[in-house]
Amino acid sequence: MSALDHKVALVTGSSRGIGAAIAHVFAQNGAQVAVHGRDVAALSAVRESIERSGGRAIQVLADTTKFDEIEAMRRQIERELGPIEILVANAGGSYSPPGPLEDTTEEGWRASVEGNLTATFLTIKSILPGMKERKAGNIITISSSAGRRPHPRSPIPYAAAKAGIQILTQDLAAQVGPFGIRVNCIAPETILTDRNKERIPEAQRQMLIDAHPIRRLGMPEDVARAALFLASDEAGWITGIVLDVAGGATMG
């Protein structure tokens, strides 16, 4: 028996990167996975890869800043797979470059807060009532080391949104524990996704590696394995934590 046998899982933002890795690992461990995004070709590639490996997956589309689209996505998943038992609210990104606060545009601020904190809130708002009704569920949110420690080069809107996700997670864990629902957060440091491989020059990559006590950068699978643990019954008495998957770069 696998860790997530027959569980229905939704992983938002799973057309690539960390989300895709989580979807793959969940499917390898028996979950039926809804892969989500807005890039149909990328979503199809993830779904087909899962199916070639013997897993079960469907693909769903939604703008996670729009509640009506999330609700339509939830209803589709319930029709095709069943009630959502595991939610990984992974969709997000940094929409404003690092720099002085006064140079940060209002548009960049709103995009980062909406795309991360609001998207997480709205996704949970849609999925949570069914979990409470069934008195069971597992929610994993995704923060970042940017929300865990201050840095003069931090993209402030992104960092503030990710820090907000952490307290949202912990407040929610306190609310819904009596309903049999666990809520935890993962805060990755620099993860060598395909996109970051393109963005980070080789010289800077070595500097980043040297900043980690474990002398390498994280891989999407590092986050996926942490998510698998939190989603499994092995973590049955763990709720309300922020788990740093950071190679030792974030401590405390």
C-alpha cells in the first residue's frame, strides 16, 4: 500500500517546477492528481508523463485569483475524481523585481499579493467547506525563505505575501484542527527549477550554493518529498508548522 493510495489531490500551479514535481510524487504514491495551471500544453505534458508512469491524473484550468473559476475547477475535479482530500496551494510567483520600496510599483505590489496570498486564500476558501463537512482533509501551502528572513535585496511584495501565507496557514490550522483537518506550510529556499536554471548565471549559482550549509541548491523533488510526508499519515500529528526546505540556509 502506498502513502496516498486512492486519495484525491489538487496541486495548483503544477504545470511546471515545484508543482509538477509534487504532482508526480503524489501520483507515484497512489494519489489521483488534478494538475492545474493556465498553460494547456505544459499541463498536458505533466498529465501524460504521470499517466505513462502508471498514475492517474486529470488537468484543470483556472485563474486562482478568481473565485468563480476556482469553484468551477473544484466541481470538475469532484465530478471526475471525487472530493478533494489533499490540497497543495502552490500557485504563485514573484511579479515585482527586487529594489527600494519606493520604486516598487502599485501594480507590482498588487500582482504579487493577489497572485500569492489572495490566490491561496481563495483556493482554500473553495475547498475547505467540503473537508469540514467530511471532517477530514489535508492542506499544504507554499511560502518561501523570502518570507522567513529579511534581506535588502528581497522583492518586498513577494516576501510580504509569502509571510502572509505563513500566518494564514497557522491561523487556519488552529481553526480547523477540531474538524480533523491538518494545515501545514513549506518554505523553500532557492530551487533549481528549469526556469531558474535559465535565469541564474553559473557564477551566481556557485555563490548561492556556498550560502547553504548543505552545499547544493534545492531541486523540485526536495520540496515534493517534504509535501509527500506532510500529506501522508506519517505526519498525522503535525499541523500548523512552517517547514523550511532550505539546505540549512534558513534556521530558527
